[in-house]
Amino acid sequence: MPIGLAKASNDDLMASLSLKGIGVSRGIAIGQAYLLQRDQLKVREYLIPPSLLEAEQQRFKQALSHAKQQLSEVRQRIPVATPVDIVSFIDTHLLMLNDKALAEAPLQVIAERRCNAEWALKLQRDALVAVFEEMDDAYLRTRKDDVDHVVNRIQRILLNCEDNIEAAMDGRLKGCVVIANDLSPADTVTMQNEGVVAFITEYGGPNSHTTILARSLGIPAVVGVKNALRYLQQDEPLVVDGYVGDLLAGADEKELAHYRRRQRQVKRHRAELNKLKQLPAVSRDGLAISLQANVELPEDMAVMNKVAAKGVGLYRTECLFLNRAELPGEDEQFDIYRKIVKKLHGRPLTIRSLDLGADKMLANDRRQQTHEVMTNPALGLRAIRLSLRDPAMYLNQLRAILRASAEGPVSLMIPMISSVQELQQSFALISQAKAELQQQGKPFDDAMSVGGMIEVPAAAILADVFAKHLDFFSIGTNDLVQYTMAADRLDNEVNYLYQPTHPAVLRLIDMTIKAGHKAGIAVAMCGEMAAEPRYTRLLLGLGLTEFSMQPAMLPEVKSIIQDCDVARLIKKVRRVLRMSSAAEVEAFVDTLNRQG
């Protein structure tokens, strides 16, 4: 963790302390530090006599009931005017408390192992987290945080360990920057109501529910600030820069004046962004750009409506398949897809077929049947490879998606394509699904568009070939960068190699866009690069005209588009394809963004 000493003021020998993390919610905040110290939970195993097993199970049930009551009280304290997408985060954790994986499985462990409730819950937590930790999709991998938040709440009740957040709800948090090891969505909502101005956590990532919630609430937040609780002091003045992930303690008057000016600029900028919600994303030279949203959870739909997204460019279906005894059937999937189509009121929906690995699914025996020692799961049986290996599962999903296409504009997107053979096999199964639906008299759109995710270098190199078979491309930059650079962005040892602006990555993006345009098919981008305003001009200059992103980032990207002359950008950006390093490209991007 980089720790630096900022320059001291001329009349003060005290130096300010600068800590670095990951900025996950934009904004500038100034306030006093509130260190949220939580006791480390110590769970030990002990044997329960057979005569007391039923009582131990009852103790777990009571703790579960108490946890539900706590979360319900948090929900009731949320102001009536609070947007539904914020309330739904608490509802998600309430639903988890009713899920069999947490509500019933520990009871079975208590009976089978004759162990205490705390230990049974720990074992179940470890099993669930192991599944999420192995996932290739960074967004899904962070769902383990929600398991931890819910489990920790139950454990604190079982261990009679008071949560000191409740003790702080007496007005003392107003105007404070909260520093914690980690925060749950319930913590975040509770403290926002208390007037907290920013959040700092030692752990966490940009895709956790807590950070998504901070963005929805408009509260600056920085995560991954290692040892923050050790280096910072209670009540000392802090400055938080959620744009770049900086935390400054002990700032002098000159530094404070600088950040106050930035606060005023941010406030004015946000007011301007609010005016753009219903305006089209059209560049200065008249080019219309499609801005759509990446969606997985109900709260995502609420946010995308708030920012007037033109549709859903990526609907992730993975959560339908996780943490359940049986795979979701055709009717269950159809019902979910149909509800989303209805909520979109005629706007397009692009559904990505299952993008999980065989070793990540807790459904019937498939995990045992397909599980082998895999030295690198990211290169194993996942996404379209898994779907083609399990035609019955794939056909269920294909039929459900096809039936949803009769309700509104729906497209199918195939993840992780790397060969023409995969496309041919997929089209054969799509034809089979159509024939079966016709036989059953169930309606569907026979002309439903089918596209592919370009997230493997082989797919980008063969984009001209794939374009002959597909109706559209969507570039998944998260995996494309990872596979091109052979570097996992969540691995601290090599994530410095994860460079979206590496010339090799940009050339692959350029090849894909050119191949799509030449074939007359649409090319979109749904990876995180599309949501990063820093790269908007660069991508427009490469010819990208369709973006799909986390909904909260859409207004910022739209504002940049409206300020661009795309024809001029295209002439300028061609030179990046001749550059030899990411550092050279980044310097060019800085200049491009300054000049507009």
C-alpha cells in the first residue's frame, strides 16, 4: 500500500499523511475520522451432546430470526422518499436469510456433525464462499461479500457480540468519514441516514453491493486502503477523493482550500449531469450514440430507468443458476425474462446465456460429474463450452429466451466464443429449440438477433469470420484484457499488467469494430472500459457507437459524448494503433481529454 508524506506547509512542521486505495464512488469529502473498530469474531468448534442437539438447532433458528428483525428495523428506518433501488439492497440480505443455503443447511450440519451452531454456520459459509471465489466473472466473485455480511450478522448474535454501529447512532456520525475494515449494505444505509460524508474500507472491491450502494447514494468511497485503521486517528480531519482513491489526513489550509474548490466544481458538475437525463447522447457533429445498461439485479433496473438508459445491453443470467438444489427450469427462466421485458416498455433486452464454469454451479450432481482438478478454471469448461457440453440445460435457457422474444425486443448473446464450430453447434441447438416451441404452439420471434461476446483474443482475430454468422458483437473488455495480457486483475501480484490501453488490447478492439462495420453488423462494448469516462473519447475515436455499462456511470459518459466531435476524434485516435506501450497510450489519452 503506497503511503506518502505530502509537502508540509511553510509555517507548520506537521506533514499530511496520504493513503491510497481504489476510488469506487466519485466525489470529494472533507470531515472528521470515525474509526469503526469491530471485535474480530472467534468461532470455535465444540461437541453437542445428542440430547441437546434439538436445543442447539433452536438456538440457531432464534439467531436467524433476530437477524431478520435487525434488518427489518434497518429497512423501516429508511426514509419513505428513498429510491427503491437503495431499499432493495436490504431486501436482498433479507431474502438470503430465508434461503435454504443459510436457513436450513446449518441445521443439517448441527445434526450430522453434532457441533455448535456457530461452527455449523462457519462451515456452510466457507462452502458458499469457495464457490464464489472460484468464479471468473469479477462481478459475480464479489457476491461472496454479501454471504459474509449476512453470516457475520448471525454470528454476532450467536456469540453475543454487540455491533458498535448501533451505539454510534446518536448523531455523532454527522459530517464524519467512516473508516472500517468492511461495511455491509445495511451499515451503509444506516450511516448515510446519520449524515456520514464518506466511507473508507480496508477491504472490498469496485463491484461489491456496498460500493454499488455508495454510488447510488452519491457518497464518496474508497476501498482497499490497507491498514487505514492503524494509521488514522479518531476525530482527525480527513479529505477523501473518490475519483482517484486518495485519502489525506492532516491537510494544511492550502490543501483544504484546493479540495473545497473541487467540491464546489463537483456539485456544479452533478447539477449539469442531472439536466442531461432525458437528452439524447448525440455528439457535436451529430452522431447518435447508443447508451445501454448492464443489469443483473432488480436494483439495477431501477437505476437504469433513473438515468434513462436506452435498453439493457447485457443481462447476466448467472445468479439464476447459483446456490440451489436444482437447475432453473424453462418456465422459471421465461417468467423472469418476461418480467424484465415488460419493465423495459419496448426498449431492447440483450440476454447473455450462462457464463459460469461447471465447477461453480451448486446444482444437482453436475459439480461432481464434471469436476476435475483444474489448474486454471478461467481456461476450463465455462460459458458456451459448458452450455454445449450440457445440451439439456442449454436448450432450457434457449427456449426461455426465445419465448421472451415474443414479448418484446430480445436478443441472445453467446459468451466466450472462440471458434466457428461453437457457433455452428449453438445455431443447431437454437434451431432445435425453435422447432420444439413450434410443436408446442408457443410463440417466439423467429428473427431474434443472435450475437457473440468478443472476449477471447481468438474471437477478435477471427471477427471478420464470426461477423458472417452473427447479428452483432459485444466486446467484453474485462476478459479480453485478462486473456490478452495473461493477468488476473484481482491478483495483487500481477494486476499491474491488467492494462486496457495496452496496444495489443486496442488493436484487438480495433479489429473487432472494423470487422463489424465492414459486415454491416452492430458492435457494442459491455466491459468496464465502456463505463470509464477517461476512455470515452478514445473509444469514440476507434469507431465505437454502442456502449453498455453500469447504470450509474451513464450520465457522465453521455456528457462527454455531447462535448465531442467524433469525426475529429477518429482522425486523431488512429495514431494509438502505432504506439508500443500502455504508458504512451495513457499520455495520449490525457492530451486527448484535455483538448476535447
